[in-house]
Amino acid sequence: MANRFGGGKAAKGKHAAGAHAAGQVVGAGAVDSGEKKAGAGKVVLIALGVIVGLLALVYLLGVLAFSFVIMPNTTVDGADVSLKFASEVAADKAEGIGAFQAQVVGDGFSLTLRGQDVDLAFDKDAYASALIAQQHALSWPLHIAQHHELQGDNGATFDADKLSSQLGSAIDEFNASATQPTNATIAFDDKTQQYVVVPEQVGTALDLNATTDLVGNGLKGLSRRISLDSSCVSQPTVKSDDPNLATAAQSANRFMSADIPLTLNGQAAGEVTRAQISSWITLDENLNATLDDAKLAEWVKSEVAAKYDTRGAARTYTRPDGKTVTVEATGSNHWNDAYGWVTDEDALAASLKQAVEAGSTDAIEIPTKGTAQAAPDAGLKDWGNRYIDIDLAEQHVRMYDDSGALIWESDCVTGDHAQGHDTPTGVYTINSYRASGDVELRGAIDPATNQPEYISHVSYWMPFIGNSWALHDASWRSRFGSDIYQYAGSHGCVNLPSDKAKELYGLCKVGDVVVVHN
């Protein structure tokens, strides 16, 4: 039993030892598998290192290469230079520089520019360096598949003054017919009836400095065709966004409050519109808006006085019997005695200026130095229905009342035409020298006798030019009318039969209009 149990123990122990030995075998196998994996990883890392190294080598070789060689798919001034040495391209450029010509072209502009005229020379190294600098050798992998158009510059040198002189003559000739730029400004807008900012306009004229810069850059790269662009066009010096313009518009618009009515003798005589006021506004160098006194005065003269002044002016009207009559302009003859409107131009200009600056819209009565009975019509007739009409051609006098009805008429004898004593034509009025009774008329003093040429007495004296020309009775005459005035007329007065003179004297009064016409 003991041996059996002992033997049993021995067997049990053996089994245990075997198990331990087996365990050792299993552990050794696990170590071999891990070493294999580690070895494989090292191979991958080595391979990656080799690839990265190769890529880095390729990159560095590319950087090195493209620091001298032009990338594929590259042109310079339209010519294919792919994979050429930059020095080679520069050398090609340098060939024939002595006969170099560049065509400078723009919109309507053309100039052939010879290199020898501007002392053109070429630096090949600078040109090649400029080409290489444009293709970014350090980042060549990002650009190598793209198309490239390199700009050849910095290779050529020239005399800047000679270039400016060459271009200057051509540009002056071109600009003579080109559209010059216009600065932004302010102007009156008919739609808004206000001053607004008017944008600047560029035009087509060329700027010498800008054009010289662009052409100079083209010459540095020996470009044989240099195209001008918008940068060469002369630019306005004042743009619409200039805050001073907005301020100027605001300043000018203070005069644009409203239109100003004008009246003459209480009757409408037009109006001063805002558009008209705008023509009187002047902008100084600082864009300050002011009323131009000279322009205002000129408008008063040409648009008011010229239209409404009638004293001494020609007038056309239709007499109640249907005859169309034209009264000749008298000019300065008997000006002080003539009847009609005379604008006080200075006073009107002052009133208008004050009203505009104050923004007033009240009507302004045109101030005058001479007045009439009515505002002139289209023919400048400026009297009412009541007047005395002296027709020299007919040798007949008529008087009409306030209704235009004929209330008196008579034949007459006027100034002796043969002696140059013609009765002055024009529009006048019966004046305050009007008298009746025994009125003595004396002629001019005869130098030989120192006595009046004549002395006459009349009973009814109705003067219309001073105290010298009048309608009056002429008892010494037996006939009136016809052509007597042609050879035996008066000294200038209008002679009437005594009874007719008496009737007229009873009808007329101081201030009645007298119209004398042929």
C-alpha cells in the first residue's frame, strides 16, 4: 500500500514535471512570432524612408532644376519656352537688340518705338532672374502641371527722358482730338429743380506719366507689342464722392426755394424760375456758390429791359379803323419827351438778388424810370384805347376815347418836308405846357437880324414834345390835308383848322397819348 501510494506520488510528480516542460516549449514559440512582426515593421519603415528620401531628392532636384530651367507648358510673350534654360531665353531675347522695335498700341493710338531712340540696352542675367522668380521653384510640384505665361521684365534699360519725349509728342497729337476727362461737379437738374452732383467722366485722352510707366515696363522685358490699358487714360482730379461737392450742392440749393413772379403795372410780366436763377450761380475755386452780379445784371438787360422797355422803340398796332400802323423807333431823338416804359435795371437786379438770397417767393413789381398806361403787347403797344393818332402820310389826325370809339378827327398840315422840318415820329403825351388864349409862337433867332424868324399867335396850344412841337390852330391857313406839307408845311407843329383845334382842346388833357407815324 505504501509502495503503491508512494509510487503514486512519484507518478504524480512526474506528470507535473512534464507539464512544466511543456510550458516552456509554448513560451519559446510566442517569442519567435513577435520577432517576425517587429522585423516586418522595420522593413516598412525602411521602405517608407527610402520613398520619402527619393521624393525629397526629386523635390530638391526640381527646386534646383527650376532655379535655372523653365517649367513645362510655359510661354513668354506668346513664345513657348518650356524646359529651356532661363539664360537661353535671355540670350534669345538679347539677339538683335540693336534693331529692336516695339509697337505701342491703344484705342486709336499707335506708335512704333525704336530701341535706339531711347538708348535701349539689355541685361541678360537680370532678365533670366526675373523669369525664374515668377515660376516659384520652391513650390514647383503645385504648378508644374499648369499653364504659365511669364512676363519678361527687368532685363532692359533705357533713357527715361528720351522715352518720355518720344511718347510725349505722339500723345500730344493723339490728345488733340481725344475726349479730355471732366471733373465731377454740381449742376442744376431740371427734373428735381435742385443742384445735384454730376459724376466725373474719364474720356479717351492719355496721361503721359502713366503711359510712360507702362511702356517702360514693356521695354524692360523687350516686349515687341505693348498694349495700353485703362491705367494710361487721363483721370479726373475731382471725383463724385468728394464731400466738397455735396457741400457745394447744398450751398447752391439755398437759392432754389421757388420761382419769383414779375409784374409790370400790376400785370403779369413773367417769372424768374429756379432754372434761371441757377444760371446766375457761380462756383469759386472752393466750390462755394454765390450769385454772379454781372450775370444777373445781363439777364435784367437782355430779358426784361429788352422785352418791356418801349420808350423810343418801334411799335406796331392796329388802329380802330383796321389800318396796321408801325411807329418808327426814335432812338435818342426827343428821348426825354418820349412816352414808354424804361426799366430801372439796377433797382430790379438789387431786388432780385435780395429776394433770391432770402428765399422769397413774393411777386416783384419791375421798377421803372419811365412809365406807360399798360404793359406792352406783342407789338409793344403800351397805351389804352384813348389816344390821339397823327398820320403824317394821310395828313389826318384822329382821337379815340376809352372805348376805342372815334370822337374827333381833322385834316392837318405837318412839318415842311422840303425844308427838313418834318414832324418827329414817335409816341408822346400832351404835356403840362398845354394852354389856350393868346399864345405867342417865336421861331429861332435869325443871326443876321438877331430877331426871331417868325412870330405867330395861336389860341389853342397842345404840345407833346417840350414846348416846341404841338397841335395848334393855324388861322393863317385856308387849306389843310393833301400834300401841302411837302412844300409849304409848318416848322414841325401840327396845324389844325381853328374850329377843330378848339374842339380837340376841349377833349384832350395832359397825359393823353399822342402817336405820330407815317
